[in-house]
Amino acid sequence: MRRSTGHPRVRWSRRGAAGLVVLLALALLAGCAAGPSQRPPVAVRGELLPAAPPPPAAQAPADPDRLPEAEPLRSGPPFADCTDDVLAGLAAAGTPVPEGRTLRIGCGRLTVPADRNRPDLGPARLGLTKVTAPGAPADLPALVVLGDTGVDGSARAAARLAAQLPDPVLQRYQVIGMDRRGTGEDLLDCAPADARAALLDAGPERGDEAAMSALLERSRSIVQDCYLLLGGQLTSFKAAGSADDVEALRTTLGLARLNLIGVGDGADAAAGWVAGHPGAVGRVVLDGPGDPTLDEPARTEAVTAAAESAFDAFAGACATGPDCPLGPDPRASVRRLVDRLSGTALPVGDGDSLTAGATLRAVRTLLSQPSRWPELQTALAQADAGDGAGLARLLAPLGGPQGRFDAALATRCNDSRVRATPGEAAARAADWDERFPLFGVAAAQDLVACGPWPSGGQVAPATPQGSALPPVLVLGTAQDPRAPQSGAERTAEQLGNGRLVRWEGAGTGAYPRTPCVNAVVGRALLEGRAPAEPVVCPP
């Protein structure tokens, strides 16, 4: 969404950014202020993790389908009540707690090294959320949630998941969400507003090499500003860092084995932790991981094909409904809207305007959440009628002030090794525009957006070495816009003891959205039994 230059420039809110580089950067970037935390004050459990090694895990059970017992939780960081604040946030995000479900929510923090290989960079502080049913015992086993950076911080994702969990699961566990780096309370917000808007607003008409070169320069200014502020911490926003953070949380909780649900790219990070710490694996669900065998551009190509398929599901759900606001052919309606906005952006007030690129971003973001598809359908129809306010509201959590765009960009770029030149991106745009008519050019633009970033390292779960790995549930959704179903298949293969569950549904995260998946995951979490053979669940 194109924005007026009068908006304030809000910078990254992490306190404790280390070293002289950061101090110099803060001096250079005068006028940049950290936003206040929305969480209540809580105690911090030390500046760094305890040096003692984690407790040894018990041996894996002899039964090949048996999962380790869920341990009672005996320790952990302090939590302060934040029920009203988190529930209000869920309601504002369009995912309120269902009627009849009551939750008790506490907020805390986990302090970890910004980079375990660079002690000079100091600590990072990650938001935690503990969610239980009212009156739940304090020693219930922990079920940790690691969410997707493109949707929300994991701490809030834990509350959203807890609101949907079957009653027996919520009664058996306390759900603990840990924010991914750069999300939630510890929001990464370091990009110049105009450069961020340029990437968000880039439309399908900007696929030539000259346009790609211009986007590369915009991305370079993002890297420069973020590096001035963060220095060496810029490369810590990645799946490998989150995998380390999961192990840090296990140590802090004092658990021999950790029960864990990873969703979207949170499943990628969780898979990396599983491969690196097989002896610490408890009851683990990887829900919608990407394909660990792919790097760029093959990875983006696979994800873009998945997004087009998810849009077909979205369009079909609308067209077969009783009153689709997008008419009998939703794909054609959206295509006409995008083509019109490519010529003239739609004013939405305060000097802002809705562009074709922003519209596609909003569509692709909401495809991951089928519960919000009616809201997206209505907003698209209103934009077609000349009112873009609804789409602008949907896009604000991603690209607005205090949005998720910077963290999602940093994580995606840091988790890939390959960089594309403007010429290569333009060639991909021409090819993908034919094959993926809605999202192809935008996908190629995302490739060039990573061009100036330091080359990262993809986390690919290998077959765990050493301790025996208990069964790990790996869920793949047929029409997931953020990961092809082959991602779950390859992840299960590489882990060696992954138990594959295919759901023929749509959206990111299959659990707990269908009775078949709920039954399989429920047996794992409640009875400690994994399926002996792959499972296919109907839509």
C-alpha cells in the first residue's frame, strides 16, 4: 500500500542491541524511537541462559509407534496475567476466542544469546505466552507452539491455537508460545518506510530487468538501515536461530523432552531442532513445513504454485457459496481489479493509496487463513466498487507501522543461500507470469528483494544422529499457500521417523481444523500413539 511520507519512521523495538555499532547507528538515526511494549511488566530470567547442560532425556520407548511420556512442568520463567490484552489482540486481528471457551493467559520473556557464536552481540529477549483453562494445575505438561512469521508472533499464535484446541487437549496441557525472532513483542521494524512500501507496492507490471534493478536498490537501502541498527544481529533472524531458541526454552523449563507444535515456517525451525536434539524430542507435530530439499529459485517456484492452488480453493469456496461477492468467476474478478490498480492506485485516505502489488500481498497473506476468507472476499468486492479501506486494513498487520514485513523478509532471505540478479529475476518473472498468473511476478520480485542480503543458510533437517528419534507427526495440507504438500513428505523422509499425515484441505496449519487430523494428533498428544502408516484425511 502506497503511503504518504508524513508517517513516522518506527524502528526496531529490541532493547539491549549490543555493541558500539548499534550505538553509532542509533546516533545516526536520530529521531527513531522504540515503541512501548503492550505486555505488562514481567521479571526477566537472567540476562543469559544458565551454563549448565540440559537434563538428560530418558531412552526412547521400544514400541516403534509409542511416543515419550509428557512430563509435568516443574519450573520455568515467571508469567504475569495478560488475559485481557491478548484476547483483545486476537479479536482485533479477526480471530476471536469462540464463544464458550474461557482462557487464562500469562505473559513472560525468555532471554537468549543473540548469536551463540558471537557473545559480543549480547542477549535477545523473546516474548512468551502461557495459556491454560481456568483452574488448571500448575504442573500440567507443556505444549510449546512455534508459529509462522508471516501470520503473527508465536506467543499470540499459542493463544489462538489454545482457543481452538479440543477440550481434552487443553485440559491435559498448558500451551506455551514462544515468539520467533523479530516478531511479537520483539518486533523487527528497521526498514525505511519508503523502501518497504516500494517492495509491497511493486505490481505485476514491474517484471522487466530495469524494474527489478530498482527494487534491488530499494532492498539494498533496507539492508543498510537494518545493518546500521542491528550490526551482526541481522543474520540471526532465521530458522536455525529459532531452533536454538527452542532448545533454550526446553532448558529453562527443565524438561528432559519437549512437546512441540510448529506451524508454517515455525515447523521448519522445529524440524531443525528435532534433527539437532533427537534425544530431547517428546510429542512433536510439524504442521505445514516447507520442502527442506529446495533452495532458491526452486523453493519460491514450488511455493508460488502452491499459492495459486490455494487461490483456486478460495475462489471455489466463494463461487459455490450462496452469495459470492466476487461473482461466478472470482479469479477473473480479482484479475480485473489488479489490472485496473496497476494503472491507477485507489485512494484510501490520509494520502495513502491501494496498489495492485498491495492487493496481491493482502490476498496471498489471507489465503493462509480460511476462516477469514469471507472477510477477504468482501474487501476485494468493495475495492472493485471503489472502496479500498477493507483491503488496506487487512494489509496493515503486514506492511503498516509495527507490521510483520521486516521480520518475514529477514527470515526468508536468511534461510536461503542463493541470490538472484535483476536479470535472472526478470527471466523468472516472464516465465512465472505465464504459469502463475496472479502471483508469478510478485514471486520473482521477492527473489530480487533478497539480493543485497548476506547469504544465509537453509535449515534442512537431516536424519538425526546419535539418540534414537521417537515418531514425529508431519502434517501436510494439499492447498497450503505457504508450502507445497511435498514439503511435509520430504521433511518426514529426511527425519527418518516422520509419520506423514496428508490433509486434502486448504490454508496453513491443518490442526485443529478437521476431525480426521484432530483424531490423529489427539492420539499422539493424549495417548502417546503415532500412526504406523501414512494417513490421508479428507477435506
